[in-house]
Amino acid sequence: NAGVMQNPRHLVRRRGQEARLRCSPMKGHSHVYWYRQLPEEGLKFMVYLQKENIIDESGMPKERFSAEFPKEGPSILRIQQVVRGDSAAYFCASSRPGNPQETQYFGPGTRLLVL
Amino acid sequence: AQSVSQHNHHVILSEAASLELGCNYSYGGTVNLFWYVQYPGQHLQLLLKYFSGDPLVKGIKGFEAEFIKSKFSFNLRKPSVQWSDTAEYFCAVNFEDSNYQLIWGAGTKLIIKP
């Protein structure tokens, strides 16, 4: 009963490098959500994707951040030219297709540290 | 803008004490309500949820929460905590006009003294 998987669990990057975070949803789930958690804060919605479609990216910073969920393979959250302020925990969640209010199940998160 | 407030950022209790963690939200429309828990080193797990029906919701591990619409609240309770309940607890709300985004409280870190 594999849950949502994220890798890497920890990622260290220097300023200006790229960070790629991967998320494999639960079996049978075709909706993926990315959230960011800054220290001492709650999670903040970033983007909602279905297979090959970005449904809502209203929470994504306008520059340097992008997300995809291809037909095959995991969802990828990509951060280009990382800055120290990008240091955070990034959580992926997935849900079943159909009712958009289906419960979201979370992965363990990727902790990004930008030096 | 919709928001979710958790009143206590840190709570320290002794084993067998009763627990109540507050959660309030700012929205008068239809909501779905969730409590998630994150044990040290682990991922977020769903404790319980409320979509409709009986406002007193039972979750896993002896937790329950009560939805009080007039107070815009969804407080989490447990009559007798255990050391293993040490974790961070998050309240999240799914608002009617944003039917897939979860809006999160800042979390409450709960420490249970053995």
C-alpha cells in the first residue's frame, strides 16, 4: 500500500543552482498538489495538476518556479536559480479523480536548503 | 481572504491530561474541515475530516473534533493524551469557492511529558 512518495527527502543547493523535486502519487490518484511550508508557518498552496495539465498555479511564484505532471512518471516541481528564501519544506499531495474535494494524502516532503 | 487560525503554537501537557487544540476559520460559506498530524520525522497523516452530517467527528487514535458553525471553529480534542501523541497538528480548511485548495493553520506543536 504505497503512499505518496517524494524524493529526495533532503536537498542542498547553492544559490543559482536548480532544484528538482519529484512526487509520485498514490496508485489510482491522478490529481497532484504542491505545497510549501516555511519555518513556523502552515502549508501554502502552490499548484494543482492533473495528468498533463496545470489546473491552478495561482500559488506559484511568477518566476523561476514551474511544475509538470507528465503522462508517464512523477510530478516534478522545478526551481531555477534558487535563492536562500526558497529554503523550505515542499510537500506533495495526491487525490483520486472525480470530486475535487476528495481527501488529499501527503508525501513525506522534500526539505530544500539553499546555501 | 480566507484564513485559518490555530491559537496555540506550542502546547506542553503531561500524560493522561486532556487536550483541546483550537482552530478557527474566516468564511461564512460551506467548508470541509481537516486535522492532520505530523509525527517527528514522518509525513502528514489525516487524523479526521468533516464534510457534512454529525458535527462531532471521530478520528484515529482516540481523537475527535467538533464543528461549531456559529463559532467558525473545529477544535480537536482527546480526553487522555499519551507520550506518543507528541507531534505537530495542523488544521486545514477547504473553502466552497476554492474547492480543491486547502488553507492551513500554522500548526500546533504538542509535547507530551512522560
